[in-house]
Amino acid sequence: MGTEEKPVTIENCMVESSVCITAYTNAGGIAGRINGHANLIGCENRGDIKIPRTTGGRKILVGGIAGTAGVDARITHCENRGNITVRYAVDACIGGIVGGESIAAVVNCTSAGDISLDTALQKTFIGGIAGKTQSARVIEGCVSTGKITAENVDQVHIDRITNVV
């Protein structure tokens, strides 16, 4: 969602429903994927995200607000209260606010939900705010208070804020 020609803003929305996903995906409490020129402002997720087992052997990007965000996307003043549970991931980026990739800005966001990973077979990144950032321009004023746990994993990188790659 969101292009240079058609920018998108989602503002002051709240989600209370939980989701359970069983396929390769970008999953988020508000949006699975936001592209460049998309803004999420003042949104709140209270629903849990559960991924019991991914199929297809592809990377999953999971965040309490957005699964993945493009290079010009902005996530500001958003809050995640939902828990994220991933079981048996082949390759994953999991974050309290955004799962990962190239994010322009995550500003003044809070994640209070717990993140739990059980069994990962390849590199997995978990962050209290962003799971993995390749070219994040700004992550500031953010707070993560949820518990992060990872069991039965080979190569996992955990950070309270983000893993910069």
C-alpha cells in the first residue's frame, strides 16, 4: 500500500482481533506490508498474531503494527499490545512494531506485547521494535517493554530495539 503517485495514510485506527496465519506471509496487526510513501500514524494493535508453522520455506516478516515497510514508509505514534507467537520458522524477521526490511522511520512507538519464537531453522532476527533493518533512516523515541523468548533456534539475533544489517 502506498506509492509515490498515490501516497496512503492510515491514522488513528485500532485493531482488537487476533489472527492465526499458516502460510508464507508478511503479517502485521494493522498492515501486512506498507510500501514507500505510506504512513501509519497513531494506530494501535491489541490483537495477538500467531503463526503456528510456516510453509513454503520462505522468509516471513511479522510485526505488531506492520510485517514489512518500504524505504519511504513512516510509522509514528503507534502502539502494539498484542503478543506475537511464531512456531517453526524457516527464516523470519519479527518485531514488536515492524518485522523488517528497509524502513524510513519508526518514531515514538511503543511495543508492550511479548514475542515468542519456538524452532527456527535459518537466520532469524527478533527486535522489540524492529526485527531487522537494512537501511533504517530513523528509529527514535521508541520503547519496548514486552518479553522476548527464543527456543530451539540455530542462528537467532535478538535486540531490544533492532538488528541492523
